[in-house]
Amino acid sequence: MAKETFDFSGWATRNDIKCSDGRTIRKDAFKHCDGQTVPLVWNHNHTDADNVLGKALLENRKEGVYAYCSFNGTDNGKNAKELVKHGDIVSLSIYANQLKQNGGDVIHGAIKEVSLVLAGANPGAKIENVMAHGELDEESATIWNGVTEFNYDVDVDVDSISHADAPKAEAEKEKSPEEGKEETVADVYNTLTDKQKMVVNALIGAALEEKAQNNNQEEDEKMKHNAFEQTNEIETNVLSHSDLVDVIADAKKTGSLKDAYIAKCNEKDVDLQHSIRDLDVLFPEVKAINNTPVTINDDTNWVAKVMGGVHHTPFSRVKMMAFDITGEEARARGYVKGNQKEEEVIGALRRETSPQTVYKLQKLDRDDIIDVTDFDVVAYIKNEMRGKLDEEIARAVLIGDGRSKASKDKIDPLHIRPILGDDPTYVVSKQLVRAAGADDYAFAKQFIKDAIKARKDYKGKGNPTLFCTEDLLTDMLLIEDRNQRIIYDTMDKLKTALRVVDIVTVPCFENQTRTVSGQNLKLMAILVNLADYNVGADKGGAVSMFDDFDINFNKYEYLIETRCSGAMVQPYGAITFEEQVAAETEGE
């Protein structure tokens, strides 16, 4: 495939960016893939050839792997091309094997396909073009007669400090620590960088200059006195060398040289200004250990599973039509001569779903944006807004947004129809009753049996995914046999037993209850292939970010919104599992 004939191009993956799975791809990890052509796939779905949308030519660059992609002429290829053209899909992702890792760093691998995805694991993997066709520690400083010397690598022992003046220590610099001899001030000084030596030299010069001025002032004062007059003046405002040795010893005990120095000055009634000026400049500035703030939020890995799993259409008004031929009336009949023939009765199913706007609005004062220099606060806010928008839509798809019907912010379940509580024609509801005296592990074992038996009612396409609570998954993994051995010691064994392709925990499932016909039900799990759930958005209704500036209030306003619909489109395409609970335990 020539680069001139591609439909779009972008970064399949970027180097040195931590992915959502915890890995970081390093430079040239896929260097040997340069020039190779691999399939272009929808959402890493390898179970159906219809998901192959085209092909991608890989180009290894210093920033990562770049992909030149072209679509095939299949219906799915044409549909994907339209989604990319309209900007509905902007993220790419790779599937690679033969990985070699150094901790969390990927240093080698083989790219097998490039996928179009709703939200990729690598934040830098985006579509770019669409064709019309050494820090100082407080304990490592030593004070000599009011002058500070820095030592990065050597832990100074108080007992090894000579009580002679610093110049004498300078003369002993031929003694080396490697020979078991005492380390001198000169040895320590020579470990400094040029920049640190400049600071020390400036402080020494300032101290000598101040001392000379004080000496001149003292000579002037002495001339005013009678030569035979006796005085008992005691020199004050000075820390002796022994005091400084005490400072170092105290610093080793307390962990702070600065605090020990100030405490000694207070003890000796010494003015800090006459010891070392601007002492704070000798200590390192407080530095952030992370470039951006840590975001406190529930686990959101399930959001990508939902948004990447649902079926997407470039139109939002969806009409679903189906015929029910499962009833007795739809069966073929035997004929007996002379009897009247009965007509077949077919139940017709039809419903329509229209879109609703879902949005998130954020405002920032311009002064705050300017003052925050440690990280890009605007980029952080926009990323947070997109994440929370996706999370809200994913929640609405599975269980609804949870707000009361009277709330003005509620996502209408007639526009984005939640799987939980949907029409029985589309979603089968299974209610489980806990056996008397059964603990959580026994009930988890009961759930596995009921889930396997319920598969006969599942009419969805392909293998489904089980969305459940973290507690239920934990209880299933801890089930033991009669010999107290774990039965499902790996996730794969549990998936095989449940006949599902994946198990995904959803935090918002916890304590999710509802009342149906007077019966209190607590959600346990949802079994569904989200390819049977359609999310539609018209051109212009896809996720869009808007910026504005309010000149009167000096504020930037950021709005992200989408106008979409959502509904199950496969009859009996999902099964919900809920536990019947007594009224007094509801909401616990």
C-alpha cells in the first residue's frame, strides 16, 4: 500500500507514555515492524472476519509507530470510513505479542493488527490526518564557621571532623577516604558541581566582607577608648566551631539540618542574620513527585469495555423491528383431510428510540490557569471531562444514571435505555433466592449453576461478557472443593465455566437495588454481548468540546457534550441476575 493512497493516518502507539494497562512502550520496541502491513480491525475483535476494516502500513519513528491506513470495500469498512471522516472515532490501538518487558517497560514486541477504538489504552495513539480521498538532601550539608559546604555522596561523621580551623583542613586534602583517612573540607568541596561551588564561594566572600567591616568598626570603637581602660566585653552573635559540630550531630538525630541550625542559634542567642544570610537558599525547594495531580476515582476500566463494546451507528433515531416465532402458534401444523387449516400467528415487535444530549460543563478563572505552572490544568480538566462523560453514558447503558425521575439532570431511560429493567422482550430477568443459611461462597456457587442454566434463554450474538460486582467475583474465585482446594484458581477457568468471553467488575453495581412488584431486588450481574446494544449519534451529535471566554467574569468555560441514543436491538440479548432480599436489608 502506497502512502499516497491511504484514507487516514495517525499514531498507532506513542513511546514513553504510560498506558491504561500500566505498560510503557519504549523507543524502537517495534522497530522491526517498520514497513510491515497488518490488518485494520474494529476494537481488537478477532472472532469475526467482518471486523477486518482494511489494512495499515506501519512506520517506525523516534516518537512511536505511525500507521497509514486504508479501508476495504465491505459494509463495515465503509461505515468505519464514515465514522472516521466525521470525527466520531479518533483513537487507535495495537494488538501485539512476543512481548519482552523490563518491569512495566515494553522493549520488544510484534504488532499483529491496528484497531479503531473509542478509547485507546495509549493516550497518544490518535488519528492525525483524514484524506478527502540530582537533588540536594538536608543531611548532606556541613557547616564550617558560618559557611556552608555541600556534599552529595559522603555522610559526614561528627567524630571525623577536626576541631582545627577550616584552612587547616584545606591543607590536609591529600588524605583520601579510600585510604581510610579523614575526609577534609576540600574533599567535600570538590564533590560539588560548578553551580554549587559558585553559591558557596559567594557566601564565603560575603562572610569575609562582613567580617572585615566588623573589624574596621571595632578598630574605630577601640580608638575612642582610653588605652589604659580595662573592658570585660565578650564577643557575641557568633557560633563557635564546636557549636557547628553539635548542629551536625543534632541534624543526624532529627533529620533536618535547617531545624538543628536554627535551634542552636536560638540557644546561643545568635541572630540568624549575622550567621548566614538567606539560609533558605541553601536548602532544596519543595518539588512535586508527579507532573499532574493524582485523580481520586473509582475503577473506570469497565467504562472502556462498555464504550468499546457497544455497536455504533452514524444515526441516532433507531427503529427496531422483529417477529416473534417462538410461540406455539407459529409452529407448522399437520393437515387432516376435511379439516379447516389454521393460519400462523406471528407476534410483531417494534419500538423507536430517539436521542438526548448528555453534557459536562466546567469553568476556570483565567488567573488560576496562569498561576498553575506545574502542569497543564486545561488539558487535565478536558481529559477529566471526557472521562466522566464516557463513564456516565456507560452507566446509563448498563443500569441507568440512578437519579430520581424528578431530577432535571436525569438521562431519560427512553433515550438511553438501560439493560437493567429493560423490556422482557430484550432482557431476560433472573431472580435468585439465597438458600437458608447459605454464606457468600455457597451463594456464589449457586449463582454459577443458575448462570449456566440460564444460558438457554440467551439469544444474543456470539459469546457474552459478564458484568458483575467485585464481591461476587471474589466469592466465585474463593470457592473451594471438599478438600479445601480452590476450584477456579485462574480467571480463565471461571470464564470457561460461565461460558463467557470476559468478566468485568463494575463499581456502580455495588448496593444497586430496585423494587419490582413489591419484591426488593439486589443486582448481582448482567450477561450481555454489547454488540447487541446500539449507540447512535447523527452527524454533529458526536462527542464535541467547546471553549468560550466570559470577559465580564474573566473565566474560561469548557463544555463537552454528545447527543445520542442507546437501546438493545437483539431480542433476549441480555440476562440480568438479581438477588431477592428482605425489605429491611435494602440499601445496606
